[in-house]
Amino acid sequence: MTVRNPSRLRLASLRKDVPTAFDYAPDEAALAALRDRLDLLGLRKVRLRGEIAPEGRADWRLTAQLGATVQQPCTVTLEPVTTRIDEPVARLYLAGFRTPSEAETEMPEDDTQEPLPDAIALDALTEEALALALPAFPRHPGAAPFEASAAPPGAAPLDDTASQPSPFAGLADLKRKLDE
């Protein structure tokens, strides 16, 4: 059974003996809203295709492939940079999921686990997966390397090629000044 373009999958309506395939692609209005929320210059060919299958007695496993073509501004020149995204998406929805109660907890090894909802919002899952897959610092192929330097007045700026000053050199200068 394949569900075509659902934005939500109600788990109670799915068969518990076989996987359910899905194919979600946002319509033009949802695509424009998604582009605006993610602050993209362009967004097209967005599709989340996969299946959800029962896992044990009460849990569900979702496996999918996210595809999208995004356009972002170059972090150096602000020229448009087009990137094709093809990412696997996996979630394990657990009926017995327990949210950690402590303020600070370690990240679990399996970061695909989530509490079991009544319905899986494929539109929200698509947005989350796309936001995580976006290049953090897109660069236009012709962009010159970005170099920055800083130094106090009268000092030579440090850069990646210069050797780093020794902390002992600073102490030696201080000792010399104190001795004078």
C-alpha cells in the first residue's frame, strides 16, 4: 500500500502487518512557506519518499530519502549557490519513550528515537530534515578565500601562516621590564 502526497500519516489507520509506503512532495504554497521559513533564495524538487513499518508490538520505524534542490546566498560574495540535497531520513517512534528529566543530559547514541505520536507530520519531518541537511556555509565556486586579521595598534596581525607567539616570550618580556 502506498499513500500519495500525505502531509500526515495517522498511525491508527495504518496496517500493522505490512509497511506503508509514502511519497510526500509539498504543493507550491507549502514550498513557498518552507523556503521563507528556512530563509532560502530558492527551493524546488522537494520530496520525501519512504515507508513506515511496525516495529515490535507498539513502535514504528520510518525510513525515507529526502531530495531537494536549494539555493542559498554565498557566505562570502552573497551570490546564489545551488546545492542538491539527497539525505536518508530515519526515525524510530517508541510508545515507551521517556524524555530525560535532568536539565543536562548526554545525547543518546541513537538520535533517531522519538516519542510515538498519534500522527506523523511528514511536512514537519521534511522541514526538519531539510534544515539539518542545508550547507552551513555555502560558497560560490569562484569566491575568493576569506581572510580576516586583527591586532592591537602597533602590532603585526596574526594569520594562519605566521608562527604563533610563545607564551614564554611574553613572560620573558615581562621579566625584562620588571628587571629594568
